[in-house]
Amino acid sequence: MSAQPGTAPVQPVQTARPLAAHARHAASDPRDVLARPLAATSLLDAVRDLLRDVERTGFPLEIDGITAARASRARLVDQLGEHLVPRLTELSAPAVVVVSGSTGAGKSTLVNSLVGSEVSTAGVLRPTTRRPVLVHNPLDAELLSHHPVLESVTVVADDQVPRGIALLDAPDLDSVLESNRESAHRLLEAADLWLFVTTAARYGDALPWRVLQGAVERGASVAMVLNRVPPASLPTVRGDLLDRLRSNGLQGSPLFVIPDLGPHEGLLPPAVVAPIRRWLAMLAGPDRARTVIGRTLRGSLAALKPWVDELAEAVQAQADAAATIATALDAATEAPIAQAAASVRGGAVADGAVRARWAELAADGGPLGRVVRASGRVRGSAREGRAREAAVEPLVEDLIRSVTATLTTAGAHAEESLRAALTGPDAPQGGGSVDAAWAPPRSARRTAAEQAARAWTAQGARVVRAALSVPPVQTTADGVARSRRDQARDLRRRGKAETALGDGGLAAVALAAASGVREAHDLLVDLVDAAGERAIDELRDDLVARAAAQVAAERATVGEVLADPDLAEDAASRLRLRLAVLKGLT
């Protein structure tokens, strides 16, 4: 692509953003980085670290602004992964010139004409460019070999392309195929220079200017080709386009005009594209290429701060939403805990099989019948006590089943309350996301409830022994001192009760009393006085605590959803730390 004589001087390539603000950051200049390999390594490592953390960043909660946050993350990943990391990895690699534009703007024809042969398919059917085409000089193949953009493009080596640049024919920005549109926007992030192609009929479309505004935001170098311009309207169209460039922060960007040649096939005449070819040939020179690369690199690095700040704010919004959800869930457990406590203290555990079993055991002729009618004056041998212990074992099994059902119900009520907090009319933002991700293991709920029930009944004997070990009170309720003889009598009563019922029998009576069987309560108090009250109160309080623990277990399972690292209170700080390191190097 040699420059042709008799053509107008080529305008210098200027960045889309003033560079004065970045001039003081010398380390971001690739020439300086090349001169200081350690600085280049540090900067590359910082960008790679930032890319890794951005890629790991997720947005589990559907809250306000989530679509923009995900788009911001995707934009950052593309900018870091497609442009900054490859460019910093190989600063001497050719400048990637992405030829972009709207449908039918003539991008492929322009690329073919610049190269002098058909390397990219051009035609009237849309979309024409289905797979992007990258054209480079064969001697630049090694320098480009590790660029990630090669994974998604057709690579063509052509010695008509000057060393130091690579032309990338991108799909249409407004393609009817979504995959093409996504590819076009992603490839723009890989560019060191945008060569934007539009037409006299479509240069005022909104989409190209939105895309070009993105170039301004990241400080990219931009040149524009105005294609198919009727000679009569050239002054008007060119003047209007220059005004638009200035108003969009693109003043000074090179503008090339290709006249309307009417219906034609094949390559454009060499004279028509000669100014662009000369400009590219000049751009390919080592100093000019480094200048363009440096400008875009500095602009891209400078653009990272607001982008990362924006992403960090979105991550913080997720963490704040998670904290609000957690508070709502904590509040949602209060009612199920109170309901479960009221159920236990109200004797619901004793309803059904437990009361029926007690009635059977305490009936005339039943294992406990004589004890019940002895009104505290029970007698019996140790052998009889062991027989009664064995006889009340079914009562303990009934208690286990009833407590299991009660605790399982408490867990189910907790789930209902928690889901209502997540999805009800007053649910906090993001609650629906947590609800959708929460799958409480209901089989595990019953298993946990049964384990708690067995643990509760298993400690009945210990609680009763502890209560009986407390010496009888030395004063009556009205403060009158009790005689040693009265205290001795109470101790004998306790001993007889233990002998007549055994540890297991006394424990079963205490458990039944704590579950809500009033007759069992009265019997235990008759047998061992205040020690029975203490044992019953402790067992009932323990069962209330186990019901609360069952509710807490439900809360813990939904808490696992909120334990996502992306919802951690300090999740945003990781990104801000990476940005601080990067700023220190640039």
C-alpha cells in the first residue's frame, strides 16, 4: 500500500479524548513500558488481576440496575481481555484496525479494495460478513499468534498489508443476527484504532453515534470513512458530519470521503481509496503505530476507573440488597419461633398417641395404675421398678414420634414464613432471586427433627437425676423452717419413687409431663415434690429451644444462598483494590 503522489495531506490521527490529563502518567506510555520491562510486567499483572476479578464477579440478585451492571461487566471483560491484556502482553504486535459500521456501509468492499484482492466476502445479501476477517502481513504472524481475537476470526495473511497493522473486517453493528451484533461490539473492544464506515444516506443514524460515544469514553483513536457520497451533496454532508464529530468529542479524527460510484461490483478504483491506503501505510510505521497504540492504550487505561467504579457500585448494591434480605429473613423467623413455643407449652406434643398411651399405662391394671393411685405413697421392689421401666418404653417412642412431627411442622412453618418474606408484597429487592435459588432439603428436615426428638427424650433421665440431687427445701412457702425429720421423709419418698419406677420410668413420666400430659405432671410432683417441677420445667424449656433451633436451621439453609462471595459485605473492595493498584502503576 504505497502512498500515491498528488493526494491531499493526511490528517494526523487524534484520540477521541484529550490526552493532556494523561500525559503525567508516564508509565502508561507503551514506549516507557518497553524501556522498563519490570514496569510492563507489573502493569500487565495488574490488568490480568483485574480481569480475573471482573470475570469472577457475578450478580446473583435481580435488583434495579442489574441489566446495566451485567452489561458493564461484559464491557469490562471485553476491554480487558480483548484489548488491554493482549496489547500489554505484546506491545510490539501490529496495531489492530477494526473496520466497523452499519449494514451495507461497504466495509468488506473497502477492506478488499485496500488490500487489492477479495479477502472478505462482499455482496448485496445481508448480512454479508458472517465471520470476521483479519488480514495481516505474513511477517507479523508470530506477533499476532497469541491474540485472543484470532479465536473468532478468519485469518488471512497478505503481503499487501503493511507490517505493523492488521485490518479486521467486523460484522454489522445492526446485523439482523444477534450473534453478529455481539461479535461486532466485542471486536471493537480489541481495536487499537476504529475505522468507522458510514454512508451519506445513513451517517445520521443513532446507532453509529452511540457506538462512537463508547470510543470517546475509552479514549480510542477513531477515523471515519464517509462512503457513497453524491458529488452534489458532498459539501453539505461533509460539513454536517464534521459538526457531528466535533459535538461528539471526535474533533480532529481523520475523515475520508469516497464518492458515489453508482452500481458496481468488485474492488473500488485504486485512486478512490488511495488516501486511506497512504494513511494506513504511514500508520504502519514503527513510530506512528506506537503513537496510535499508546494513545488508545492510555485512553483505555484511563477509562477503566469510571468503569470499575461503576461495577464496584453495582457489586455494593448487591451486598446491600443481601443485607436487607437477611434482616427481613431474621424478622420472618420470629413468628414461627413464637408459634412453635406456644405449641410446645400448650401441650400439643401430648395430643393424640401420647395421651392415649398414658391413659393405657395409668388405667386400672396398667403398669402405672397402682403408682397413680398411691398418691405419693408408692412402694415397690427394684424388680417391679425394672418391669415398669420396660412397660413405659412405648410411651417414649410415642413421644419421639410426636416431637418429631411437632419439630417438622415448625420447620415447615418457618419455610412458609421465610418464602413470604422473600416473595410477598413487602419483600425486599432481590428476594425473588433468593427464593428461586433456595431449595431446602425437606427430607433432611424430618431427619433433623427426629434426631432432636431422640436427643430430647434421651436426656430425660439425666434431668430427673439432676433435679433429685438438689436437697429438699429447708423452709416452707410461708418461711417456716422444716424439721430434719420432714426433710428426711422427703428424701425417703424420692428413694422409693426411684426404686418403684426406676430411672427410666421416672424419666418417661417427666417427659410426658413436659409434653403436656397433666396427669403425668401431677404424678411426678406427688412422687418427688419440687424436684418434679424442676425436671418438667427444664425439659419443656429444652423442647422449646429445640423447636427454635429447627426454625433457625431453616433460616440457615436460605442463608447459604446469601453466603455467595458476590454478596459479601466486602465484595466491592476487591475491585477497588485492583483499581488502586492499577492507578499506582499508571
